[in-house]
Amino acid sequence: MQIREMRPLLLYVALAIAYTGATTLADGVSPQEARQLRDEVRDMFYHAFNGYMEHAFPLDELRPLSCKGEDSLGGYALTLIDSLDTLALLGDRENFSSAVEWVSRNVQFNIDKTVSVFETTIRILGGLLSAHLIASDYVTGMKVQNYNNELLHLAEDLALRMLPAFDTPTGIPFGSVNLRHGVDENESKITSTAGGGTLTLEFGVLGRLTNNTIFERVTKNAVRGIWARRSKIDLVGAHINVFSGEWTQKDAGIGTSIDSFYEYLLKAYLLFGDEEYLFMFQEAYKAALRYLHHDPWYVEVNMNSAATVWPLFNSLQAFWPGLQVLAGDIDPAIRTHAAFFSVWKKYGFTPEGFNLATLSVQNGQRSYPLRPELIESTYWLYKATRDSRYLEVGRDMLASLQYGAKCPCGYCHISDVESHKQDDHMESFFLAETVKYLWLLFDLAVDSDNIVESGPYKYIFSTEGHFLPATPEISLANEHCSYVGAFCKGDERGSYEISSNIRDSKDRNGTQKVEFDASLIAKSLDLVGATSFVKGNCVGLTHAQKFGISYFEEKEDQSTVEGKEIRTELEEKTEIGDDNTVENENPGKLSDGETNEEKDEEFLKISQFVIKGDNKNVNQEAQTTHDDS
């Protein structure tokens, strides 16, 4: 399907899916029970939120077993900032207003701490921006009195302090940055694909709100830097050197270290309307289905040869069916979600790793840290299909959390999904995502009277669950101003300022002191963006030619040569696997006399068939050197 043909479908599915007409509830979930389940999720949120405020605030996160707090990211009330838009979603005006006021008065980022660029962006920057857009707008119904853009100013200050991380030859940022001094001379030059490619939504929204183009340009350049180094079969690896551009871990997959790279390609297109992101997503998605997909599972393969190196389901893969819903690819999303949920039902939670060859929990990956991804996909599939099964799935997952993870002051990590032993930790994303998607699921089944479903805008969710509105200021910032009603900001560029303490960063090789000057990055991006990537609008050019996104060639290793034969075998086996997977094409409908438990086991057996047939093609070198962590 061509891009211009696909765009209306994607926009319809992603932004208008809420208008699906069917409202039938599950046979086992009555309207009254759905309302009770929604209220139970609300109580779950406040048990954890109040526990944090009473026992941990203003530290970053709660230790729910010992009822204490800990600083885990930067020491600036991480859980409160991450929870701001959930408070607004629940209609809690009092707590939302007081939290916005406290953050505005007390949080500052001029601190001598080294933080993760990725985590700080999705949790703190995204939380501040989402809350600002709610608190500053009367039509959201949650306007905070006397609010004067304080959260936006904080977000801008934070982003400015992270900009030195982008000062690399590839444009791909360092994984960490010191908020006062920039990038340390001994900072690792290795970063993950997700870490470098999951910054576009937050920085892009900030750039459009502040009219400062540097934010959007550095993050887009980072995505281009990763995509230009994809393999010849359009796969990306897990870890890359931000200076040399060489892949240090060549395992390709949709889970750990890569997951949200795919997510933000599509969502950046949906929010900003930039077709370059859609082109990259289409190519990346097509390659993922061809080389990673063993219906209904996904495995990790060598990015050059497509040889299977890691037959593993890891919990971060569970976001994928939700992303497929946004892309309009519903049928494979249904099958994959059913397979993933069969693992949850087997243990009561999804372990960090489930080995598809042995059908058992992967050693060293036995925990469940309250991750939201499977719940998120359940919400999106119910929103798209209104199929009865997804309410029952949500009810099962809620019961697991209530009976297995609830502890005195909040909800605990599960350190072992088989023994259900609890661990004294609660990540901020439990309140930002896990509870949010559960509540949205059941509220959708009742009346959908909330800011996301019934508010003034359509929203795109960030990878941390922060909802960002498709307002004219954000989504139409680059439109022409020649028609009535167009949103125009003028032609002036936003100013760029950087404090002197950030200028004191060192040369990445540690040989001499240098000043980090944003104007140099801007000039560099002008050259790269305008000259190298955007070739013009000639209709005879392909998107690859138009945007100039080409390969950085690597030496062809033996695995690449072998892969030419291996890929043919993989394609043949995939066709065989498709014919022998599940008789009933709809995994939600059971054949006569078949129980849910038997269906769960059937999904698990599918993987055993596919992987056994593929093991002979495993790249031995990659298998030996794979990092289990």
C-alpha cells in the first residue's frame, strides 16, 4: 500500500477508533461489574499513590513493602511527575492542581546528577508536557487557576540540559548526561536503539510549544542516524556505538532495547504528520513481519542474516499488538495478543523472559516488575474491536495484581512469577501506565466519560503512557498560513540559550575541554537535514531517494553470506508454520468441547513447532556471544 493511501487509514484507526459502534460487554462481565472493576482500579491507583505521598514523597519512588522511599532517577519526585496526567484522567482536580503547584514551585534541574536520557525524557519530560497541556487549557476541564506555564518552562530547561548528549558524529545521543556538566568524558559510547530512537514525541512537542526547532531536529536526526545504519534487510540491532555507528549487538527483535523505536516511528507520523517517519515505519514493519514473525510469536534474529539467535518472548514485546492496532493490522494483533496472554495465564504474570524452545521461564528473567505492555495492548484491542474477550482478560490481570502484587503501602514487583515472591519496589510507570490502561479499558466499557475518550482532542500516547493532544499548535505547526483558520506561529525561530555550566562539558575523547554550542549543532543539522536528507519533491523519486536515507555499509561477514540461503529456508518454514499453527483462525473462539486451558497450551505448543524447525539455522557465533542480560 502506498503511503498516501495508507495515511487516511492510519489516521482513522489511530484517532477515530473511539467511535466504534459496538458496545456489547463480555458475557461474564456485566455493565454493573465493569463499573465495579473500574472503581476497583481507581482504588488501586490511590492505594499506591497515597502510599507514595505518605511514605516516599518527595523521593523518586516508593518501596511498598517497607513503606519507605528511594531516589532512583534524579531525586525530583519522579513518581509524582509521572502520575500527573493520571490524576487528570481520573478527574481528580484537587490532587492534580496541588501537584502541579508543588512541582512548579519546588522542582529544578540544575543539579549535579547523571541521568538516563531515555528514562528522563519519557518519564519526566513527557510527564511535564502532558500535565502542562492539561493545566493550561480551559477546554480540558482541568485548567489550574493561576497556572502560568511553569511546567513548560521546567520542561524546556530540562531538555536544554540534555542537548549535550546529542553532540556525536552520528547524531545518535549518548545514553546518559549530567544535568549540570553535560556528558562526562568517560561516558560509554554504546547506547540502545530504543534509547536513541524514542525521543521524538516529547522533544517534538516541546519544540512546537516553544517555537524552538532545535529540539525536534536533534531527535529526528538521531532516528535518521539509526535508520541509515539498518541492515540490507531493513532490520536494526539492539546496541550501537554513537561515535563509529557500528552495531555492538546485532540481535534484531521487537522487544528489549528496540521496542519503542518502532513505536515512535508510527506515532511521530500520527502526531506530526511527517511522512518521513511513516516511510521508515512501513519499511521497518514489513521487515519485522518477514524476518521476526513466527505466527503468533516473534523471535530475535541476526540483523544481517535473519538467523534465529534467541527464541524468546520477553515482556516488552507485549506492546506490539497495540501498535499493530494503530497501524490498522488487527488480525495478527489478535493472534499475538492471545499467545502472549497465554503466558500470563500460565503464571499469573508475564515473566521478563519466556523461552519458546523449552516453554519455560528463562533463567535470570523470572520477574514481573508491574509492566503495562500487555494491559496496554488489551485496551487498544478492545477499543478497536469491542470484542467481549478483552474485558475478561482485563479482569484476570486485575485479579492477578490484586492478589499477587498488592502490599502494605502500594504494589510490589514480583521477583519470581512461579513462586509469586514479592520484591520491595514500585516503578513510577505503574501509576503512569499500568493502572491508567486498566482504568481506560473498563471505563471504555461503561461510559467513556473521560478526557481521553470524550475530551476536546484526539490523543497519542507516549511510550510512558502520557497522552499528547493533536492540537493545531502541535500537529499543524508546519502547515502553510494561506487559508482561513490555519495555525500560524510566524517565521521567527525560537531562541536557544544554554547555561554556562553546561558549556563546561568535555571533548568526548577526553583530550581537551570544549564548549558545547547549540548553534554548531543547528548548523550541522541544517546541512544534513536540508542538503543530504531532503532531496526535493520530484514525483519521480522514491521516498528513499527523496529523503536520502541510505545505508552505511558494513563489511559483509560470514553470517551475512550464509543468511542468503538461511532466509530462503526461513520463508519456507514460515509458510509451513502458517499452515500448521491453529485450525481456528480466531483464537478467541473455542471449538466445541475445547477449554480455555487447552487453548492456552495450544498457543504455547505453536512456538515449540516453529522453533524446533528453525534451530538448525541458528547462527552459532551469535548464539555463543549473546548477552543473556
